[in-house]
Amino acid sequence: MEFDLNEEQRALARTVRAFSVRELRGGYSQRDRDRSFPRDVWKKLGELGLLGMRVSEEFGGMSTTCVTQGVVAEEIGREDPNVGVAALAVGELVGHMLEHATARAREEFLTPMIKGEKVPAFAVTEPHCGTDAAAMKAKAVKKGDRYVLNGEKSGITLAKAADFVLVYAKTDNTGGAKGVSAFVVPTDAPGITRQFYEDMGARSLVRGSIFMDDVEVPEHCLVGAEGEGFKLMMKGFDASRVYLALSCLGAALISLEETIKYTRERTAFGKPLARFEGVSFPVAEHSAILEATRLLCYKALWLRDQGLAHSKEAAMVKWMGPRFSVDAIRDCLLLHGHYGWTTELPFEQRLRDAMAVEIADGTAQVSKIVIARELYGRDFLPY
Ligand SMILES: Cc1cc2nc3c(=O)[nH]c(=O)nc-3n(C[C@H](O)[C@H](O)[C@H](O)COP(=O)(O)OP(=O)(O)OC[C@H]3O[C@@H](n4cnc5c(N)ncnc54)[C@H](O)[C@@H]3O)c2cc1C
């Protein structure tokens, strides 16, 4: 069993850490206040080759391993978990899907996304259904050499910033999940309108609703075969969920490091705070739990790299990663006393940002349904 990163991965981690400190740290809180997505950072991520890393070289990506991409998610998450979510979760899902797109669609959307020239979004959820995604009502009807899309997608990360969106819609209303197809749609297509939300956290992810009113796309914008959309999407979730977890863990781990430094220096009753077990034990507990979760993330990615089953492990960390990160960040905030409660320190924002990931891409409940399904078998699914 090998737990260490290789030299190439260690070098990449150093590069991404330096990039993140330089490009992300300074604006983290401002982006939250402005509710703005950093397009300039997106471009730089593309220039550094950090977008679409998993996409095969044949299509302009880097064909890296999932473990290597995990290292990038963790390092970016230390400075801005929202950028980690955009680049490594949305970017991964869209990159994974577009590998199944037509050559023309790959050229129009995948290549510029990898270069950081176009921002993607990924639209499954609808006002009446999220967990039960197969109950979606959005429709795509073939008319000649085009598809006509109608429906409303809600809760969509990057809705405001996206240049194009990967939309899931029913091409066959009788088939449940098997009737779902995927389409790549430019956000300036006639018939698209958008509405943005005032979120409590992850504000730079500029979420919103996307409305489609007789939106026409040429048939080369169908991604994969008709009816294949849901199956392809679920395969993507098994990776994106781990990157989401690692982005949060990055934010929690840096919070713990900052708290260790602070409680070493701050004194009360004539001693450093760290000498009191009421202070050092929560730090010790979170450190143990986060390390175990982190290792499970890399195990899930390693399994994916080996072509082995990993849905269970991905679901485990999708639940544990944001949940335990939120717990750790909360205690780090409290251990900074009244300073921790101010917006001068990053803990309150990290808390809100990591909590967003408890819902995004599937809640704790759906993660546990997946874990139970893998343990008991499909016959014991609750639906
Ligand atoms: C920050 C953020 C980013 C997001 N980004 C995107 C995006 O980019 N694209 C996109 O398509 N969607 C996105 N979403 C939407 C997200 O995927 C859904 O919110 C999520 O899947 C839950 O769906 P829902 O909100 O409809 O809740 P519901 O499905 O209505 O669930 C409500 C509650 O009931 C629980 N529940 C539901 N079913 C069961 C069950 N069988 N057993 C036990 N409990 C259950 C849920 O866990 C939840 O607590 C995002 C959401 C957030 C908060």
C-alpha cells in the first residue's frame, strides 16, 4: 500500500498552492461581498492547465489521474473552496460529459472551457425535484435537424457567469431516468433567460435559475446518445463528489493550521490556550476525523483510476467531507473567540461556503441511500 504522492504530484501541489495563495487568498472575501465569479482566475486556471485535467489528451486535456486532480482540488480549496467547486466539480462533470459529445460540440465548448475562455454550468435540478432528479420535466423534442428545449432548471452553480450550460431534459417521457438526454446549450441562445439568487454562502458561485422557452439547438449539441444522459451523469458524480469533498477539506485543514498557530500564541490565565485540553482536544479530534476523510477521498479516486467500483466511497466522502469540514471550521471560529466572529477572519465565510457543499451534488441523505444500496443491494432501495 502506497500512501505518498509521487514527485510529480508533490511538485504540482506546490505549484497550485503558490498559485492559490497568490491569486485566490486576497480576493476571497471580496468575491463573497460582491457575489462575483472571478473570470480572470478562471482564465488563469485554464492557462495553467488546471481545467479539464482529466479530459483525454486527444480532446485537449491532460489525461491526468483522478488522484492528481484530487491534489489540485484540496490545494485550491485551502484558499477558496468555491473556485475548487467551479473548477474541479462543475469542470469535471462538464468535461466528463463533453468527452461523449460530437467533435463539433467539443470544439465549440470543451476546447474553450479547457483554455479558460468559456465558463460552463451543469443543469439537472428543477424547482420541483433535486434528489429525485429523474422526475425532471424539462423536455427536448427533435424537429428536423434540431432539438427544441423547454423547461426550468433551478439552483444552478455559475448560472450567472456561464457561457454555456449542459442541460438534462427528457427526450422520452415514458422512460424515467432512461428517457433523459444531455444537451450543450449556449447561454445566449434565443429563448434562454436567467434569474440569480441571494445565497447565504458560496456566493461567488453565482447560482440561479435557467428558463428555456423554445430554445433550439442543432443536433450536434446532443451529448452522448438519446436516453444516455442520466447514466453518463451518474458516472461523473462519482468523481465530482470527491472533488467537492476535497475542496471543503482544504478549507477545513487550513483553518485547523491557523487555529493551532493562534492557540499557541494567544494566552489566558497565564498560559498559551493550547495548554488547555478544552482547546487542544477539539483540534486533535477534528484533525483525526479530517485526515481519515481525506484518505478515503484519495482511496475513492485511486479506485476510480484503477477502474474499480467506487460509488460507495464517493458517496461516503460526499457526506463526510463537507459535514466534518463544517464541524471543524465552526470550532476553529469559536477558538478564535470574538475575532473569529468578525468578517476580518475567513472562518465565517468558510463555514457558509463548506455548508453549501452539504447540499450541492446530493445531500447527506442521498449519499447514505447510495452507501446503503452498495451494502445491501438494489432490492433494498427505499424507492
Ligand atoms: C450550493 C449549491 C450548488 C448547486 N449546484 C447545482 C448545479 O450546479 N446544478 C444542479 O443541477 N443543481 C445544483 N444544486 C441543486 C442540488 O443538487 C439540489 O439542491 C440537491 O440535489 C437537493 O435537491 P432539492 O434541493 O430539490 O431537495 P429535495 O430533493 O426536495 O430534498 C429536500 C430534503 O429532503 C431530503 N430527502 C429527499 N429525498 C429523500 C429520501 N429519499 N430520503 C431521505 N431524505 C430525502 C433531502 O436530503 C433534503 O434534505 C445546487 C445546490 C446548492 C445548494
